[in-house]
Amino acid sequence: MGSFEVKGGKKLSGEIIPQGAKNEALQIVSAVLLTPEKVTIKNIPDIIDVNLLIELLGEMKVKIEKINSSTYTFQADDVDVEYLHSKEYHKKSGRLRGSVMLAGPMLSRFKKAYIPKPGGDKIGRRRLDTHIIGFQKLGASFEYNSDDGFFHLNTKGLQGTTMLLDEPSVTGTANLVMAAVMASGITEIYNAACEPYLQQLCEMLNRMGAKINGIGSNLLKIEGVDYLKGTEHTVLPDMIEVGSFIGLAAMTQSDITIKGAGIKHLGIIPEKFQQLGIQLNFKGDDIHIPAQDIYEIHKFMDGGVLTIYDHPWPGFTPDLLSIVLVTAIQARGSVLIHQKMFESRLFFVDKLIEMGAQIILCDPHRAVVIGLERKQQLRGITMSSPDIRAGVALLIAALSAQGKSVIQNIEQIDRGYQNIDERLRKLGAEIIRID
């Protein structure tokens, strides 16, 4: 496994461009299976999770052409459906939770699909119930085969229906939308996720000939069509990277400009960092974070301690809670971080405490951060990245710390952040990748 060696305590400066959105790319790339025509996708991030999904499509005999570092064309006119039941597919897809996104398109167009047990981050249970129950309501049969480790799904033809999701799952909603676009009749999905990723997927599908109404709301109405055509699509800037760079700038007292941040798609994200006292200047579609000696955490109007928690869109994304937590370490004041969705996502704070942070881990879901106010620096240590977002939070801590830090298991970081070490070096960071 690789590691990062980081010499911290250095102020950074310059401009950085966020990569394409990881979560959107996984959905959009899966959607190419819905048509035999050519689909061109731009601004695809060069990260492990997305590259692994593209490899899977190639092994399914989808024709793939790499135009440049971030643009691909896909043509799924000769798909090997039986590959989805092979040992090779099981081995590779089990490493990537994003492979579950293939099920909706496969059921819609080829009438069968196989879903491996979820892989990916070790951040707690990640249920497939929303996907499976939705597929069943659309008319698919389902069984789990303990011998091959797959959920088997089959249908003679999906039928439109009305469903109320038990949770507004982003991947669950996306999967059901892709299944429903060529189902017979009308499908209504209530309590649907409405994140920008989902909006982008629905808009792309409509350009392909789908009939989806209610985009951006939690009630989607989908009228099934017989055929979808090819299209072009550009992936949004990654909002999680944008938030990560804001936190990085604040923690390291750096002057950083995020170019092409996709501000209108960021929702409440800038406001949450402003609640930590971080100054943000918006210039067109760029965000400038000036160097600040100190930033002070706001309080509620009644004087209560600020609480930041995750919530389905348009609430605050859970993927940035780790970044908010680490950013609060050097603030003035206190904040309660409440991670509602995943019970293991805050366990990385023991490493931050070892570095000198004042954090009280109340339970698996809540942590109180008491800001150091720059009265002392964090100290460098050796640590391991448990998941994508915690890994980058630890990297931000290391870049702000005194002395040398070593971050192991950086494959987790590489799953979600494209060439992060090279991009940070251009800002002046002292970071070395050790294989």
C-alpha cells in the first residue's frame, strides 16, 4: 500500500481547479448502458472508483474511446450480458459500491441484473434495500444466491408504478430512475433524492429521449419510452472537492482560489463553512479564500453552541462532515458535529486527538470540537486513511501540523481525489507519494 509523507505548517497559495464530480460520474457512466448509440461524457475524474467502473464496462464489451484525459465516448451496442455472472465481474465489482448502479440500466434494457454485496468505504452499513424493493415494485423478481454472492434480478418487462422510498437514497433513486425510463407506463417516485448529481442524470436522460418531470424535487414522474438515443454530457465540478479546498485553505492559513467551483450547484455548502467563520469571496464562478489568522465559529441566535449535521439535499452533505470537523480544530469556539447516516465515519478522530486536537467523541455519531484558536499547532504523526473523506481530512490536518506526518492506505484517498498530491504541490505543499 502507498503512503503520503507530508511536512506541514506551510502556508499555501495559488489556484486550483476541482475535478469532475465522483458521485455524478458513477451514475452518468452507468447510464450509457441504456442506449446502443454513442454517448460522450466530458469532465470525468481520473480516480480509482470511476476508472474501475469504466474497466467493467469495457469487459462487458462496451466500446470505449478515450478522447483526452477527461473525455470518453461509450457505445453499448454489443453488451456481453453474461459477463455480469462471471467470477471476474464478481471479483472486480465487489470492490466498488458504484457497480450497483449498473443494475437499473441492465434491468431496463436487458431484463436481468446481478448485484454483488457492497464494497467501498468502511464507514458502516450501506443498505441495498431501497434499490431492491424499488426494483421489485417495478416488476422484477429477486433472490440472493449465497453460492456466488450475488443478488439476482430478473424481469419479463418492467411496469410503471408508484413508490414511496424509505429513504431519499441518491444511488437508490438514480438506479430506479434508470430502470423506470423504459418501463411500460408511468412511474412516480416519492421521497426521491434531489441532489445535483440526480438532477444532472435526469437532464441527461431527457436529452436521450426520456420523459422525466419534477427534476430537482422529491417527487419524480417518469413516463416510460421504448428507446433512448445517444447524447453528450458534461459532469459538474465536484462539490466535495470544493468543500475540501475551503477547509484546507482555512486550516493552513492559505490564500487559495478555487476556479470554476460550480457555485450555483453548491447549495448550503458555502454557508456551513461561513458558519465556522471562514471568509469566502465569490468572483463569477470562482471562490477566493483569503488567508485568515483566526476564524471564529458562529453561535445560534440564542447563544447555543453551533451544531452541524448531515441531511438529504438541500441539507448538508455527509461527505463533508469530516472536512468540517477537521477545519474546526483551529477555530475559535466550539461546534457539535452530528454524523447521522454512518455509524463508523467519526472513528478517525482518535488520530486527530493524537495530533493534539481537542475533540470529544460522544458516541459513534457525535463529536464536539473545541477550537485551539492557533494557540498550538497540531503535531505530525503516522496514521492510516480509513475512508475517502476521512483520509483527506487527515491530509488537511497533516498539512497544517508541525513536523512530518505519514498517511498510509492512501488508495482510499485516490478513490475519490484525482492526483491530489501533484495538485497540492502546485500550491506549495510539501507532500511526497511513497509506493
